[in-house]
Amino acid sequence: MNTTPTSSRLHIAIFGRRNAGKSSLINALTNQPIALVSDVPGTTTDPVSKAMELLPLGPIVLIDTAGIDDEGELGKKRVERTYEVLNRTELSLIVIDGEIGVTDFEQQLIQRIKEKNIPVVGVINKADRIQISDVMRDKWEKQLGVDLIIVSAAIGLGLDALKNALIRKAPYEDKEISLLSGVIKPGDLAVLVVPIDKAAPKGRLILPQQQVIRDILDHDAMAVVTKEHELKETLEHLSKKPAVVITDSQAFLKVAADTPRDIPLTSFSILMARHKGDLIELSRGAKAIETLVPGDNILIAEACTHHRQSDDIGTVKIPRWLRQMVGGELNFEWFSGTGFPQDLKRYKLIVHCGGCMINQREMLYRISLAKEQNVPVVNYGVLIACVHGILPRALEPFPMARMILDEP
């Protein structure tokens, strides 16, 4: 937990045909035996992610993928998973087998990448086996519409040029707004309410709590951390009024009751909704909760897999609250992990976790996919505030999102 979170690292995915040398290139770039290498086509069967440092880019996630030309029923599923990786890719690296050249597979892949506006770096591998002329490279560059670098993963040829190209193409702009932008300023005090119950990890804070503390420090502000049952006493002992109280969503009711009305209140999950996704769209999704009726289908999606407790938020608490709201039974389905269902039309509502384990690109993709299919989506924190009747207050620090609740 002392390293850069995976979700905050630059995600670089490597694509290409089977046996083009993708895994070998990863090992050569990192100078480590990260990926399994074999002359047998199809050695990499599923996307494999590795969080690491790649100087001078810094902390990154390298994603090795199965060949885009995989065959058979199982091969088709592997290719589908490879294309799913695009939903979290921020910089793509296309590896062309110099002994084969550009084929329809690479052209179709490039088209998919360009549709998603992902920067791309292209290489022609196996320069140690075949002489690649400028004429050949120019021809393949025109076919793909991408500049190509000649490399050999086997002998290290062209790796410096490849790293320079990755540096040039990397999206360095600040793609994620600060967690607390517009909420605190230098010198402010923020009170964080962190319940310590059986669901809390032993000996550490969860990722959103760590990130909020770091962001407070980055704003030259101060953080006071307390539990929900000590909040009232904590506020009484402070010599200055906090700029905001930020709570774990599951303690919303207790914290709202103990926080004076003139102190802004929100949750870690709502901050994550703005940081990673689209808080306005998620707030709009909260309005759909009121339209649910018994028998509706609800998808509960979590971006990670974890050990579930007896009173788990996603499988127990949220279903219970929603059943109580509609006064009857609902049909719940659960989906966990890095993939995401493509057909969402049968759902009346999607309830998504805070998304702390995925990057912004993937979270926005999931929201946009739901929007395209006219399925409202809401995240845990927004939903919890809604079912407890305090969503308007929890959104007050974010006026544009708060206005959504007043729309007809």
C-alpha cells in the first residue's frame, strides 16, 4: 500500500498477433522476466497486468494480451478479452511480426483503437531475423496510418527509440481532477470519518481513505481522522470549523445527525464518483431509484473481487435497502472484476462500486455503455445517501450535481 495505486498508474497495453513477440518485448523493455515466453503460438491466453516502474515514464501498468488472431471457440473468447482491455488502456503498443507484416488483424485493431481515441505506438519486431527495408516500413505505415519503429526484442535493438516514442505519446495531461478540488483550500481543516468494523481491513485504511488524506496534504490543508461514534466529541474539541466532513457511506445517517448543518458533508464514495467517473450522470441515476417496482432487474457491479463479510455492502445491505424502498422483491445480479457485461438492456438500474481499483477511462466507459442503452447507473455512495434521504445534503459541495436532483 506504499506504492502508487494501480488505478492511478498509466495503463499501457501491448497488442498483436500470436507469436509476434509481445511478451518478449515486455521483458526486454523492463529488463525483467515478467511475461512467459515461448515459440508456441498462443502462450499468453488471458490479459496479464503487471504494476511496475518504467523510467522515465514512472509508475505504469503493463498489460500483455492474447493474440488477436487466436482461433477456435476458446480463441474467440481470448480475443474478446483482449479487446476488452481497450476499455482501460491509456496508451497502446502494437507489435507487428516482421516476418509476416501487416494483416487484416492489425488493421481492424488499429481501427478499434482509433475509435476509442487511444494514443498508439507501433513497432515492427524480429529485426534480428529479417532485414526490414524502409520501403517495407513505409508501406506498412501507410496501411495502418501509424508510425512504426523497427525493433528486436531478442537483442534489444530499437528499445531506446521505442521508449522515446512511448514518452511522446503518453497522455501526460491531468486526466483526473483532484479529489477535493473546489472543496478545500490551503489552511482548511477536513474531518474524515472512518468506521472500524469487521469489514475494515486489518492494520490499514482502504484506498479511497488513503487517497483523500494524501489529497488534503497536497492542498496544504489538515486532516483529522475519527470514528463515527467519536465524531460529535471530535467536532466539539476543534478550535476551528471544518471546511468539510467526509464519511464512509455506510455511516451516513449517524454522521449526518452529528454534523452541524452549516458544515458541508459528503462521502469518500461520492468523491470517487466525481474523481473517476461522472457525478452528474450518477446523480441522475439516483433519481431512477424512485421509479423501481417489484420484479425489476438490478445489476450490482464491483470493479474488484474481495472477501465478503456476513453483512456485505454489495450483496446484503444495498439489496436490503432497495427492497425496503420498493416494498417488494427485486431481481439482483452481481458482476465483479475487470470485465463488464455488454448487454445491459434488461436492467432497470446499475449500482456500481466507487471504482477505486479501476482507472478513469474504464469507469467512464462503463457509464457511457449504460447511457447508450438508456440504463441509469448510480454508485454506492450516491445510492446510500439517496436511500437514507440525505443525498441533497451530500451533493451540496458539488452544485452542478446537486441541481440534477431538481430536474423534472
